[in-house]
Amino acid sequence: MPTTTRATTETTGQLSAVRTLLRLWPYVRPVRARWAGAAFVAVLASCLALVFPLVLKWIVDGPVTERDPGGVWLGAGVLLVLGSAEALLFGLRRWLVARPLAGVEAALRADLYRHLQRLPVSFHDRWASGQLLSRGTTDLMVLRMFLAFPLTFLIVNGVTILAGLTVLIVQDWGLGLVLLAPAVPLIAFCYRFEDGYAKASRRAQDQVGDLTTVVEESVLGIRVIKGFGRHRSQARAFRDLARTVRGTELVKARLLAGILTVITLLPEVALGAALVIGTIQVADGSLSAGTLVAFLSTALTLRWPIESIGFLLAMSQEAATATRRYFEVMDSDPEDPRVLADAKTDADADPDADQRADDGLRFEGVAFRYPDAAEDTTPTLARVDLHIRSGETMALVGSTGSGKTTLTALVPRLYDVTEGRITLDGRDVTAMPRAELRELVSVAFEEPTLFSASVADNVLMGAPAATEPAQLEQALDVAQAHFVNRLPDGVDTEVGEQGLSLSGGQRQRLALARSVVGTPRFLILDDPLSALDVHTEAAVEAALRRVLADSTALVVAHRPSTVLLADRVALLSEGRITAVGTHHELLRRNAEYRHLMSGEHTEKTGSGTETERV
């Protein structure tokens, strides 16, 4: 279980189920009239069932006692009409709630997905994807089932039990009190059950999220698992988690079995006692046979509403747990509160902004520490000052772990700076609407990620406004992605999940095409050519120069060939910019830079060999 989930479990476990479930009201409110109508219909149907014993009393004390066959047939007809009406009313209830509650589930799921897209990357770093998937699927299904059945019947059965007990006491108050005797111990058992079942339900749903994570990772990493022959260890890990879930479900089953036993046993004992006492009263002549039949029939009618209490409480607790898990995500702030508090408007972001139009990209005293890092740890970036002039291409070079990828992620605000600021043409990025910021800044990540969509859809994701076929063709040409023409359906070919039907170099070229489509104002490239062979790399670099000439670009580079695309080079070392200059200047005067560039021959050979294997 992720740390966040475990912590939230501890803090929300004491909230009452009712208070938790009330948070669903904004989603239920639009369909409240139809849901209330369905509940009323269900109450009416249940109350009809209480009329059956009264008809039986009339039949026994009337036509049966008087040996009147016509009266018996009349009573049977009344019972048939009542039964048919009850069945039709329950069918109507189901029809009334089906469509609106499916809409409630759809609204919950849409809001969750929309919110997940707005949450910062730091949130997704902390949360396992399986936990999020289980909240968007299993938990919402539990909520829909709760709204459709348990919630309605908690009301219906409550009304039925109260009405039935009233009828019993009116018929014979002494026998009615006998049946009421188990009420106090039943309430005590239900209270204990509710607390234990809530904890077990939360544990089970979190474990299902962990299990979903294992399945997802195994499917996405199937090549690694097969390549290293780790299928047995993965199967063992899955089996262990599945056994854990099974154990928790058995705990829930034992709790439910216990409460059902008590709920069934105590009323049955009371009913047996009432039957003995009633029979004695009939024998003494103090109670009519019809009244005893009606009394017992009413008591039997109440069996289902009473016995269902345990089942309905269990489903309510599962729904409350699902609601808590859902709102754990929805309550996460899509913005960093610190950044919101410090955000500047365009007017006061920089008093010299007008004088510094087309100022390019600036990092001013930028420091960054990951949100989940301890305060006493060394920050990933410390006092980064760097200016990339408008229209200039800057190469960013540094050893592994120096913070290059982190620095590039700060520009489109995948993360927000801890200290300092970043400006684009004099405007603080924290003062810009994110939509505008990400229209200005285009990014190609080191790990090329493609979606289960066509080549065209994957590339044009980088510029939704780019609708002309020529723009798509130009982007593919810059990335030297001519292999697209050999695909079965050209640019309309579906690339499959994660684009794994393509080679690493092909995926990287499509990711590069996605970043350059639409000629972005600012371009951030994180080692965009690492998976390409030498010849393809040279062709891409030649085409890329045309794009870089019209953009302000920051390019993470590991090879001299990539560095030569840049006008200047910045050396990042231990989270700080330690040198800035041209490639040749840094080779002459900086030993660390010379060392980083000296491994180029081996690195290129290895990369080229790997690309050829792909």
C-alpha cells in the first residue's frame, strides 16, 4: 500500500459512515426526484406485503370458520391482486433507479479522471497506478450498487419494520413485546459489527488496489519478465498478494456470518416463544385463530427486512470505504498551495517585463527539492541561474543524477520550483495559466510514451491546433519518421499500448515529431536522440536545426553530436550550473566537461549496436 493511502486510512477510519456517504449528495441531487420516487414505490410495495396477513386473518376468522367457499375464493383473488401489484411495484422501482444511478456513476468517474489529469506529477509519483485504477473502477461500482439497492432498502426495510411492529402490537401487544425483546442485543451486535467490518473492508479494498498494481506492472513489463525469466517470481508475488486479499475477505465473511447468525437466531427464538404463547392463548379462547395466523404471518413478513440488516450494513460500510477512497483522491489539491499563495499576476510578475520582451528563458535562483523529500536532505537543484536568449539553443550537459531532467521538468511546471523563479520572455511561469504555458512550451521526454491511438493522433497531441496534413508531414520529416509510410495504414496505423509494436528508435522519433509539430515558441528536449543509430541521428539533427532556428530551446545532451546543435552549452554539476560556454570553449577550460565528452565513442557505439538490435 502506498504511504499516502496508509496514512489516509488511519486518519479517515474514525469518520462515521453516514457523514462519509453524505459527500455523495452533490452527485445524487440531480436525480433525487427519481430516486425518491423509486424509494416511495419500494416502501409502498413492502407495505402491501403487510396487508397479506390482514387478509389471511379475515379468511381464517370469516370464510374458513363459517365454511364459505365463495369467501375463500374471494380472499385468494385479493391475495393474487396484492401479489401482482407488489411485483409490478418492485419492477417499477428497478426501472426508476437504473438510468439515473448509471449517470451518477458516470459523473463520479468523469470527475475522477478529470481531477487526475489536473493533479501535479508529484501526486502521481506517490500513488501506485493500481490504487488509482481500483478507485475509478471497483470502488465506483460498489457506490452504484449501494445507491441502487442497500440505500433504498435501508429506508424501505426500516419503514417496513416499524409498520410491521405497529401492526403486531395493535393485534396483540403482549406478543408484540415478546418479538421486540431482541431489539437491544441486536443493536449492540450491529454496532460492534459495523466497526470491525469497516476496518476489514478498507483493508480489503486497499489490497485489491495493490493487486491491481501488480497486474498492471506485469502486463506492461511482460518483455522484461520474459526476458529475464522472472515469470515464476512474479506469479509468486501475485499469489502472495491474492492470498492476502483472500484472508481479508475471509475475515469479512466471518464477521458477516457472525452478525447474520445473531440477527437470524434472536428473532427466531422470539418468534418461537410468541408462537407457544399464542397457541396457549388460542387454546384458552383469549385469542382467535385468525389473529394468531395474522400475527405469525406478519412476523414472517418481517423476517427478510430484519435478516437483511447485516447484509445491508456490510454493503453500507463497503460503500462508505469506497467513498473515502474516492475522496482521498478528489481532495488532493491540483495545485501546490505554496505556489498558489506566491503566484503573481502578469502585472506584478516583473516590473521590467515590457523592457525584456523576447527575453527568452531564464532560471533565476532556482532551487528544487522533491515534495516527499525530507527538509534536511540536499536539494536536487540549488541556486540555478541560467539565461537562454530568445532564439538560442542551449545544450544542458551533466553526469547521471546531476538534475538535468528535473530542471527541464520545471519549465512546463510538471513540478514547481522550491525557490527562485523561471520566466519566459519576462513572464513568471507561475503567473501564467497552465494551458497557455503548455501551448508555449513543447517537451520531448527521455522516455518516449505513446498511446493506444493512431500515429497521427499521437503526433498531433503536441499541438491540438495543428490540423493541416502538411504540419503533420513536416513534423514527421523533421524526426525522420519515414518508416510511418511503410506501416499498414500509414499515419492512421494504431501503434498499440505504449507503442510497444514499434522499436525504441521509432517511438523516440514519433515523440520528437510530437514535440516539434506546430513550431513551438519554447522547446525542451530531454536527450531526444539516445535510441537512434548514427546515420538516423545525423539526418534528424540536420532537420532539427531548421526547427531550432525558430525556437528558444533547452536540449539535454550526452553526445558531442547533439551538443553541436546548440549555440552554447551549460554544465550542470551537483544541482548547480558550474560553467557556460560554447562546446569548444568548455572542452578547453573545463576538466569535468572534457571527461563527460570523452566517453562519447563508447557510448555511441553501444547505442548504435542497441538500435540495430531493435
